[in-house]
Amino acid sequence: MNQSTIIFATNNQHKADEIRAVIGNNLNIVTMKEAGIDIDIPEPHDTIEANATEKSTTIHKLTGSNCFSEDTGLETEVLNGEPGVKSARYAGDTKNFQANIDKLLSKLEGKGNRKAKFRTVISLIWNNKEYLFEGVCDGQIIEDQKGNEGFGYDPVFIPNGSSKTFAEMSMEEKNLYSHRRKATDLLIAFLQKQS
């Protein structure tokens, strides 16, 4: 695949770093900030897919360029999929991750079932057409936070097959399990076929 540039419709540097770590030199990823786009794209929808589409179509309308976005949610089984699409704003619009974790742990208190999954959907607009790619990582929510790496709910989520939380893992370790990695791998496979 030749080195092409693509806009990643995000203002979240953590997400950009994770996706760049997976893609490597296959593609030049440019964040909205790096592309000189200073807007906050609303996420008004009630599904992860629709929010991902909202972000990519907004940037595509603005720039006319190939671009992609992603939306990720943490879904807990016993809470009927909460926090889900509201993961970043679970405890309010301030997007305070500590408050979000506190709310989740308090709602799970005393519950035996702590099964959860991270789900990422990438919306790619390539040559004016949209493609969706999904990645899922199953795991458990633990009772106490562990680790200082990562972001969001990483300190309380242990993926199946590991004894560490995402926040205790290096980027390389996290990418062995990551929902975002799985969706990004599908994105890369698609783009490689286009060249």
C-alpha cells in the first residue's frame, strides 16, 4: 500500500496513539487538530455505529478527504449494556473518567456477574463511500482500580485470557487483546486491497 494520508476524526490523542501503533508506516494518520480542524463533533445518537458515522461524515463534508472515525463503548452484561454509547459521558458531560469509573463500580456493587466487553466501530469514508469495521474484546470489570497506563475504563477492565487490567499493560500488550486493534486490523486489510 502506498503511503497515503487519511484524516482520523478525533480530538482524543490516546485513541490516535493506539491506532498509529497498530497501523505503523502503512498510512499517514492525521488527527483533526493536525489537519487544522477545530470543532467538537456531537455524538447525539443511541448507537456506537451511528456516532462513528456522524463523526466521519462531518469531517468528509468539511474536507472532501478520505477519513475515518471510531466510537467505542464499554458494555456490561448485568447492567443491560451500560454505559455503552454513553461511556465517555456516563457520569455527566464533563467526560471525567474517574467519575465514570466510580459510577460504574457503584452500580456493579454486590453483583456476581461482572462480564463486560469493549466494542469499537470504525466508520471509514473512502472514495465517497462508507465502510464499517467492528472489534470486540470480552472481559470482566474488577472491584478495584489497577494500573496507570491507558485511559477511560482501562484500570477496571481485565480482558479474557489475561490477569492484568488494560491500565497495567504496555501499548504492545494491550494491542494483543484490544477491541480497537481488532477493528483497526480490519480497516488496514480493507485499505491494503484498495491500492
